[in-house]
Amino acid sequence: MLAAGIGGKLNEGKRMVAKAARGVKEILDGENGAKIRALAKQLKDVDHLYAIGRGVNYPTALEAALKIKEVSYIHAEGFAGGELKHGVIALVEEGTPFMVFVASDRTRESVLSNAKEIKSRGAFIIGIAPEDNEVFDVWIKVPDVGPASPIVNVLPAQLLAYYLAVERGLDPDKPRNLAKSVTVK
């Protein structure tokens, strides 16, 4: 909304934020919770989990990985889909879980192409997207909220981090070695 306001489109920004808020409610009220809990049961013993996104969903992939490693202690990394062939693809083994963040924007086809590349090498694809795709092993539906897609796309990843921690017998509210605030001397 701030960016829209600076660009002289404050009302458009307000509508976008309101649409994203309705999208968050839709995710929380829908059947995704049970699907994410089941996914956490399936993934609780993995050693590594990766996330990819493009455009505005690259930071979403980074945030997903951060939350997963902070509370479940599973090694997780987020990558830009465009960097896939610069080392990331070497990490793919049979069954390696990859969260793929898809938005209904200009990056959609490229990130789905990335998903196909890693699936062909044995990855287990968790698609977080408004629409299902044959490349997804598990699809977590999120509403299409346009440029605000990171707001709704990150929520399933945060829920997965929470449920992974619970499945692993950890307290997600008290991650080890993390402070609630940062102090600098």
C-alpha cells in the first residue's frame, strides 16, 4: 500500500491490501490446514527442504526457508528460480522436497518450467499456487491476489514450519538460540 501511495495510487493499494486480507482469511478458513498438517507428517524426517520463487515470490521462498529452519531445525534454503542451474540443481536427489511459489503473473511459466526441471531429477514438488499443475506432487491452493501474492503465498509455508516443529516434538514458540529482538552494542 505504501508503494501504491507513493506512486499516487493509494486507493488501488488499499484495494490490493484488502484483497490480500480476504485471501489470508480464505487460506485459514479453508481445507489447507489439514493438507499442510498431513504434509508436515510426511516431511518431518527430511534433512533438507528447498524453496524457489521468481519475481515478487523470490523473497517468499527466502522467508519460507527461514521460518522452516528457525522452528523445525530442518536445513532449508530459498532460491531464485533463475538461479536454479547455478548450483541448486546439484542438490536434487530422489524425494528432495521443493516448495514452488507460483503467482499468476509474468513469472508463472518460468517457475513452472523450473519445477519441471527439478521434478525430472526426482524432486518432490509442493506447489503453492492459485491453480493446480501436473508437476505438483502436492498442491496448496492460494487465492490469486495479484501483486500481493507474497502475502498469501507465505502463509502455507509458515503453517508448514509450525506443523513441522510440532511433529518433531519442538516448541515453535521458543526456537533455540533466537532472540525476540536484536540489540547492537
